[in-house]
Amino acid sequence: MHEPTDLTGKLLIAMPGMRDSRFSAAVVLLCAHSDEGAMGLMINRPALGVRLGDLFEQLNVECEGGAGEMPVLSGGPVEEERGFVLHTREYQSAISTLNVTDELAMTATMDIMEDIADERGPERALVALGYCGWGEGQLEHEMGLNAWLTCDATAELVFGRDLGGKWEAALRSLGINPATLSALSGRA
């Protein structure tokens, strides 16, 4: 029996044959992965019709700068009303921050929203509603069905691309031309 691989801090890249349409061409940063399951945030899907200023209004947070114009992402189909901030690691919440990689962290407490509004937040950040979750062995099963590829998560891939270009950029980071991928999979 082999030890399970910890994919925390890796990007999951949906294969073209992904059966679940909610994850078609998705790129997900895995924030936590263990033998009990996995949790991640989709980093390339906008939450339609929502900008950060809308969230600030709902949370009664005053925003002085341009942060209110930031798009909000759909982080995944689980708890879609719950907010998460994926950010660079120089920022650490006084309440709770989960360090994901040497470059990336995630915070889900109100103080980061207040700090972003006051321009005291992280250098780079993505705000998401909802998350992606997998139960024990579920992600490993999906990977065995060739539903996902993985690559290293870099700040440039996570923050530096337009949302629509992240799937292709993640594939290209593996040396894969997206045009050569097939929706069909097989096993040798």
C-alpha cells in the first residue's frame, strides 16, 4: 500500500472530458488535502454580477479606494454564501490565516475584508464565494479517472492572469498545448 500524496498548494486543472459541468475548464488551488478529504478554491470563475463593493455593502464595510471594483470569484459549489480570500503570504490575519504554500495563504475572517477595504490588506488577493470540497478518497478517485491534472501553484498563475486565460496557462506550465488534449481518456 502506498502513502497518499499531499496535493496541498497544487493547482488542479480540469481535463476536457470533465463530467461535472460545474468544473468544466476549472483551475482549483488546493488549500488543504489529507486522507480525510480536500478543500480548494476555483481561481478562474467570476461570480456573475458580483463585485467586491457589493460584499463590502452587505458586510457594512466602508471602502475608500478602488478595491470595491475587484471581481469576486465563484470559489466552488459548496457554501456559496461563505467568503474566502486567497492572498500572498506577507499578509497574516490576527485571527486566522492558513498558509498554503511559501507564496500563498487563505484567510476567511472578517478582518482581511476590512484591511482590503482600508488598503492595508495583502499585496495580491482573490476574493471567492464558496469552495470546492472532496470527501475521503473522492479526489483520488477522480484523479484515477483522469478528470484532473496537477501543476505547481505560483503567484503568477494564481494572480497574474486574466480569469479566462488561467486554464490554458496552467496547462502550458506543464508543457501541454490545450489544443492537443482529448476529452476521451484511457488506461494502459
